[in-house]
Amino acid sequence: MEDNHLLNVSEDQSLGRVEIAPEVIEVIAGIAANEVNGVANMRGNIASNVTERLGKKKQHGKGVKVELTEEGIEIDVYTVLDYGVSIPKTTEKIQENIQSTLKNMTALEILEINVHVVGIQIEEKTDDVKEETKA
């Protein structure tokens, strides 16, 4: 991996450099977003969705895109929210949780965190509830 694709986070380089790959930022941001109440799931690309459904592995960075720009780090989060939640409040909590988690784990300052709500999850009734409503 080239140096320009890594984030240098070491202030004191007497022991060596500490670098973080953008993929690590994606994983941390994805987990932090999923921790927020009201987030149903993250929206990834077709390949990650197929891999996850086949049980290969959980894609923690799914639905997160990290871009390193001249000005700083930009994060785009693509999420599906639960039906009935306040979209403005939930997306603000997503931004705050990602920002604080990344700050605590990496000491990186994030330029912006853009949340894209790409769907609403409507809870399906379970079989038990369906049976009770039929009776």
C-alpha cells in the first residue's frame, strides 16, 4: 500500500511511525454508526451484500466511504433507519458517535461526516404476532 493512502497519526516519531489505513477508519465508522438506536443496517455495494448473505463474513465497513482530501478526512455513511425514528435526531447521533469514536481511537480530526439515509426498515411481524392477530 502506498504511503499517500495511509494516515500518519504519530506525533512523537522517536519509536517509529504509526499509520492507519482508510479501511480501518471505514470499519470504526461503520461499527459506531450501527451502535446508534434507530439504525436498521448499513447499505453496502452488491458484492458486500452477497458475501454477507453467503455467511462469508460480516462487513463492518459496509456503507461507509472514506475520502482523504487536501483539507482533511471526509466520511460518507449510507444507512437504513428504522421506521418511526426521528431522522434528523438519529442522523445527528450517528455523526456524533462516529466523530467521538474516531477521536478516541485514532486521535484524527474529521473534516465532515455526511449521512445519507437510503432507506427505511419497516419491522415485519413475527409468526407469533401474526398468529395472535388471527385469533
